[in-house]
Amino acid sequence: MKPTIQQIVENDNIPSPPTVAARLLELVGRPDSRMDEITKVLSADPKLSAKLIDYCNSPIVATKRETSSLQQAVTVLGMRTVRLLSLSFSLMDTRGGNGFPYEEFWRNSLADAIAVKQVAKHLDRNPEEAFLLGLVFNIGLIGIGSAFADEISARFGDKSVFDSLTPEVEQEIAGSSRFVVGGSLLERWHFPSEMVNTLKHFDPCDLSAETEPFYVGQEIGSLLVCRRADARKISEAKKTAEALLGIDNEQFDALFDSMLEEWRGYEGLFDFEAIEFESIRDLESRARDSIMEISLGLERKVEEMARQQEELRAMAMVDSLTRLKNRSAYDLEVEGVLDLHRRHARSFGMIVADIDHFKAFNDEFGHTTGDNVLKEVAACLDSNSRQYDTVYRFGGEEFAVVVADCDYDATLRVAERLRSAVESLEVDFEGERLHVTASFGVCWVENGMLDKIESLFNQADANLYEAKRQGRNRIVAGKAMPMALLN
């Protein structure tokens, strides 16, 4: 016996929206909700607040003056936009531990939301409401994909849930469509009734004037995040847009390029995979090139795809702000550094650095200045490290430097050179020169005698916090503790 819709949406594997999203849903549904109530809820989530501020400073909004506080962001965007936009951003933090591909889901959903928003603008409808509903239009995939994860895995193996869950499979497994399940999820999460009803009664085979924009938006949104340019899909999307909404080729191209421009604004807000093409013309050109590549032979195409994947993997190892290697690169590479020094009984060190009072730069001068401080410090550490040493942005305002094949005193000299160089930095802010310092923790390993790289980092990190405790802008160093040595 197939479970009921109620049993599906109440399944323990299905995550609930973040607490902030639940509170925002309550305020969105109240026409009398006040600006100070919205601001208070948003203030409880610094990550969400930062996204709203960054959104105001992105090309999407394109304000003349930089927005540096939540209150300014609320004023710039207006109450209705803030309510719907902050709810959208908060919902994208919905995650679960059931193996469902949430990152891919929200990336695809963001593309749909942007597309539906642009279609709504073209039709003179409310773009913010269209964005929110477009974002959750396929939320039923989370319900079905989570509730029936084992069955889907058994039937389709490693195949993507997005490729596996066709309307026929959804009906067979769940006894219903993703839209009915999604509408029930939205109802359980206390979404506005009109959104719930629109989704619950959506039938791609029986469209209405109310649902046609969402159907077209999903067709166009899928092009925005397509893995491979497909001339047939581009042509079908254009034909559908013209047949249902009267959007001709010229209007379609302008609408699609507006979507791309908006997506670029979101790339700084969310850590989603970037889009490679620059315009609809570029996408169509890639589609034509793809057809030509196929005609030239499968081997050449496979080689090209492998090259592109390698480039993407390399890009994934670089921090987009500082251009240093990032935490992913650290996790991938540093264990190999330990193995090399252990095999050859060579000594090496780890330096962990943290910018002093970094929060004050953000709070007093704005996040743009904070980003400039991060970039300047990163460049300073990189240019003052030795040729064979590697600097990583470990996270936030913290950096890790692997000092290769170096004795204890030389490691300390490297750390002092880095500390002194940072102390000499001056970052410009509207003609004012801002001074920066950093604290350093050092741990050195003799003859590669270390069992785990985590031990080295943890000891260096502990020394860093001791440097902070002693007054900042200083170095605290030590050698690997005996407990970290090989037996």
C-alpha cells in the first residue's frame, strides 16, 4: 500500500526549514507585520543578514551608495521585498542528512526562480512573489527523494535523482506528483494559501494563465544551469515561450541575458557552481560547437570534457576572493606534505595566522573594506613566504602556511617575516590608511615525526590563540608535542 501524502510530508527524513525561515513565513503571512519585527528576526541570523547586505551591494540592486548594515538593506529594498527575499535566502539553507543532493537542488531552483522572476517582469506581475514560488516549485522533489531514498537508490543506483524522478516514476513510487507533494509541504510549513494552491493544482498537461509562467520559467531555468549546451532544448524553450506567453525570439534573448546578469549577482552570495557561458548567443554557439564536436568523433569530445573538468577542479581549489589555495586544497594536499617529510625524515612547520580585530573592519568600514583587508593580507603572506612554502586561506580571516623542509629557527624567521610584513600593511578606505596586524601560531615537526596532520594544525592553532591572549600582533611557537609523535 502506497503511503498517503500526509505520511510522505511527515516522514522523519524530510528536513524542516531553518527557524528563521519559519518565523519569516509567519511574518510574510501577516499584512500588519512591521519593519522592526522583520529586522529583529533577520538580526538573529548573521549569515542571512550578511547575504541581504551583499545582495544590496550586488549588480542586481545596483545602488549608488554602499550598504553596510541590515537597517540600510531593509530601507533600500523595502519591507515587502525584504520579507520575500529573506525568506527565499533562508529556505536555501534547508538541508538534511539523508543523501539528497541539496546543493544541486537549490542551484537548479535558484535558476528557476530567476527565470520565473524575469518572466513575471515581462508580464507585469509581482516579481518577488514569482521568485519565491519559482524557488520552491519543485520542493516536492525533496519530499519524494527523501521519503523514498532507499527505493530510488535501489532502482537507479548512482543516477541523479533529477534524472530518475520523471512524472511516471513519481506516480509509481509515491502515488502522486512532486507538485502535490510540494504543495502539501508548503502547507505544512505555513506558506501563503495562494502559493500552496497554485502548486497543488499545477498540471503541466493542463496549464492556465496562472501557471503558464512557471512552466515556461522552468524550461528557461533549465537552460541556465545546463551541463551541456543543447540546441534542441534551446529551440524548444523558445517555441514554448512564444506559444504560451507570446515572447518572441528577440524578447527571449533579452530575457535570458537578464537572467544571466542576475545570476552573476547571486554568485557572490551562494557557493554554487559558476555558469560558463556569457550570453544566450554564447550558449547557442556552444550548442552548435557541441554538434560539430560530436561529428568530429567521440574521442576528441571526451578529451575536451576531461580538460574542462580538470579546469573546474583546479578552480574549486582556489579561494575566489583572495586567489589563494582554499580549504579544499588544504585538505587534499597537506596530508601528502606530511607523507613526503615523513618518508625522507625532513623537518617542517605549520604557521596559522589570524587577522587581529577583523570584525571591527567589517562593522566600522563595511564588508567591502573587510574583503580588501583579506585580499591585502593574503597577497602579503603569499609574496613574503618562501618559494616552496604554500599559503592557504583556511577559512574566514584565518590562514595556514606550510613551511617545507625547514629547521625550527628558520621556521620562526619565516613567521616573523610574515608578521612584520602584515604589520607594515596599510589598506585604503576613502583616503584613510587603515593599519592591519595579525597573530601567529607556529608548530614545528622534527624529522617528519608526526602521525596526523590534524595534530600539527591543532597545536599551531592553540599557539595562535595564546598569541591572541597575550595581546595580538605576536608569534607563539612550539614543537610538536610527544603525544603527536609516531610510536
